[in-house]
Amino acid sequence: MDPTLKWSPSNPGGVRCGVLDHNIAVFGKGESGYAGVPLDNVGIEYGRKALLAGRLTPAKFVDVNARIGGLDKTTFGAAPGRTSADPQALRNAYRSGYMAIGNTLGQTPHIEYRGSNEVTAHVTYPSLALNARLDRFEGTHASHVLWQGPVPLIGNITFPNRSVLEIDRWIARIQDDRSGRTQAEKVRANRPADLTDRCELATGLEQQGTDCPLLTRFYDSPTNVAGEGPRNDVLKCQLKPLRREDYPGVTFTDAQWATLQATFPTGVCDWSKPGVEGDPDRALAHLRGRSRRPRARPGARRGAVRGRARAARRVDRPAARPSRRAVGADRAREGARLGRRAPCRRARARRARPTRRVVPVPDPARPADRRAAASPAPRRAGQHRERDRPLGRRRGRPGRRRHRARAARALTPRAPAAAPRALPEA
């Protein structure tokens, strides 16, 4: 890509190629003027589990959290202060399904394949997080199958093709299920018996299950080590006061505690509570098996109930300009209210454009005109000799028609002028 077309602080009108910029239609614009940021690390105590387990000293814990900083929302580089999520982007991340908390995941069969991954961005902990999210809402993660192998990132070179064939077989059985079970129940019940979690070694040996330490190593995420549960579905945590008794067996000096108070002035994360805007009853409610539409009250109009249902499912986004159809419908309703009939679009366009009357001139040299003059065809009712055609919508080549009409007028003999009438004698 041409560097002059790419965004930079010195070229603010350039193209931005970040992942969040690709999803600006979902997140909307943030406080930076670019795509909103749904990420947040306010209140996160990095290394908390290691501190309580004795693998991290209090001095190191305080130093890491005081200097870790956050994300610059404009350049997406490091920033000295913590990052606070844009409210609209945070709300839309949950309600659009960008953050899949698990309330609809059970309705879709999943086959995942992976190998060891130590350097790239495709980390391993989301596999276990997906199982935990399914366990929360479905009580089981039977709709998720995990294959592991020795090839980095993909596990086995045969996994991509094999997974397509297996998922096709699974979906075909779901589609043939005509029972009254819910979609999530059909997904679990129609999973083929031979389609299970497995670990395939390079020698061809196969082991059932997901515990394959020789093939894939699973690590905790930074928020897991900070105290979050295995689901990893909190984008912005709710806060609680910073208290010494929340660190059993750990002793901070007065200077260290003062640094922690300055680092967390509004408090630290309370992982026992759901994330901010992470209400499962609002996230993708229109895709779940049971309806979340508001029930009609006795005597309530159906249109009002539908309007509330649409508002409940709506993802917040900037207001859009009304379409031409919507504007025309509003004008028609206003005309009906005042007792006037709104003309159709074609009639309005014809009325607004000037017209030109083209009168065909018979040419004696043309055989068709001689036959028409000898035996004129009877005209039907409503048929006119002149053709009214708008100037802006003439067909064919108007220049050729104009020259032909001019030549016909030149060839048509003109009647001799009448002699002047003599004046009576006085």
C-alpha cells in the first residue's frame, strides 16, 4: 500500500487498517473520532493470582500495575494511563454478538482444530473459554468438538477438509430432525457418536479427550491471572473498593499501599459480578430459541408493542438519513390526513418536466407514407397522432431525429402566398 494513503498522525485523512476500524459499523465512533474501542483495563490487578500464590512479590506486583498503562485510542499504541472503553462501543460489542458470551452458542455446532501456538496472535485459552461459556448456559459443551495435532496452529494438514465433511454430516442430521426439541437440544442430540474430542500424534496414534500437553499447551489470559473466571467474557469490570483484607497472606508497606491507591483511585475489579453492559438477557436476544419480545398489555395496540420490541433489539448507532421511500410515505400520509391524494412518482416527474410535441411529416418519397395516405388505418380510441414525450427521457439518438424532421420540412412544398387584396377606390 502506498504510504501516502495510509493513516498516520501527520496524515489524518489516510486509510486506517486496524481491526477495530474494520468494525466501525458495529462499534460506531468513539471519543477519538475514529472507531470506538470496547476494551478496558481500569481496575484490573495484573498478576493478582501469582501474588496470592507467592510467585510474585508485593513490590513487583505494585510496580507492574503502576506502570502497565493502556492503549492509545487514536494510534493504538501504548499509553501511560489506563484505557476506558467507549460506552457505545462496549454496549454494541455485547448486543451485536462481537463478544459471544454463550447465550446463543449452543444453537450452532462447532468443530475446532488447533496445534501448538507460541508466537502468533491465535492464543489457546479461547478454546477452554468457549467450553466454559457453553457450560454456563447449556450445562454442557457437547456442541463443541476440539481436535488437536502436532502441526503448529492447524493441528494436522488433513483437519480442514475432514472438518468440512464432518460438520456437513452433523448439520444434515440436525436438519432431518423434525422433533419438537429446541435448536440447542437438536445440535447435541444429533452429533455423530464417532465425532469426539481427539488428539492425533504425528505417528498416527489417536487419543480421546482434550488433555494433550505434548501437542498443545493452554495458558491463562492476563485477566484470568488478575482474577477473572475461565469464561473470559468481561470487557469492562465492575469495581469495588481497594482493601487490605482482600490480600490474605500478603503484606504491603505504607509506600506500596499508597502507590496502589494512586493506581486504582476508583477501585479494583469485582469479578464476582457480570461485566458492564454484559447482560445476557440483552445480548442477541432476537436469535435465541425463546422470544424476548415484550408481551402486549390488555388493550395495547399491536404497533406499539412491535415498536418496543424493535427498540429492545436495536443496536445503538448514529442516526441515519431517511430514505426517499420513507419521505414519500410521510408525504402521502400527510396528504391523506388533509384530504388530498398524493400523485405517484411518475406523475410528479412528468408534471415537473417540459414536453415537446413531435408531429411526423409525411414524405411522398417513402413507400410506407404513400400506402398510409392511400388507406389510412382507423385510429383506436385514445390514440393520438402527436407523441408527447418528456425532453429528459427521449429514446434513441435525438440528433438524427432532429435532422430528419428538418430535411422533411425542407422537401415539403409550401403553398403560394395569397395576392394582396386591392383597396376600394375612393
